[in-house]
Amino acid sequence: MSPWISTQADVEKSLREQKRWEELVTIKDGELSELRQRDTETKKAFIQEKKYSAVKEEALKAGIRPEALADLELIGLDKVDIETTSTGRINVLGVQGAIESLKMSRPHWFGQPKTIINGNLPGVNNSTGLVTSAEVNKLSMEARKTGDYAAYEKAFKQYRQQK
């Protein structure tokens, strides 16, 4: 190794021996500044990843289409906040609001395209048009599971009118 090429440790050692403290402080300040910048960037990346993961998880629960998952990285996550508890747990807040907003602005990302077929047209519906008690019971059980009683109530009214 050439005597003219030295490592950072050699430079610092030399400055200490020569008691050139101001130059040593300048070098150390530069290192500290670089480390602080790297720490800030790492924290920002961690927070963004935490927000994105929470939004992605909630979007999957909300029924986002698989081909739209990659597009989630393009949306702004400004309304989603991070909270750190005293125990070190990290909570992500505002995710449901962000998903609701996303559903309003990009409804094509969610759900499957629905084809509506009019079953009341002649020749399309082969049933007699009568509602049986078995159908009413089936709709009742489905309504209890889903919480949507619209189909059950309609069928029940029609069943009562048949009697």
C-alpha cells in the first residue's frame, strides 16, 4: 500500500496525534449528518411500508380485484396515519376511510363485474312464479348470515300473498 493512500481511521488517528481537533470535529460532524439522513430515510420507508401493508390488507378484505393490487402503490397515503403506543406497538389509523374513499374514486378496482339478467322475461325463468316455504326458509337463513334482508322480505310478502 502506498504511503499516500490512507484509510479514514488512519486520518483520524493522525489528526488526534497532531491535536487538530477542529478538523476531526468537522469529519465527525459529516459522519453524524450522514447517519441522521440515513436514519430519517429508513424511518420514512418503514412508515410507508406499514401504511401500504395495512391498506393492501384492508383492500383485500373489501374485495379489490387482483389486477388492481399493483395500482395501490400509486395512491397517496396522506390520510393514513401511524401511531406508536407506549409499549412499542404500531397502529395504522385511517385505513378504512382511505378504502372507502378509494371505492368512491375507483369503483372499477373493487368487486366483479355483475351481469344483470332479467328473470321476469317470458321464457327466461322456467319456474312457476310461486314462492315455496322452502325458498322462504332458505332466504331467511341467508339473510341472517349476511344481514341483508331485502330478498327475504320480498319473497316472504309474495309467499303470504299466495295464501
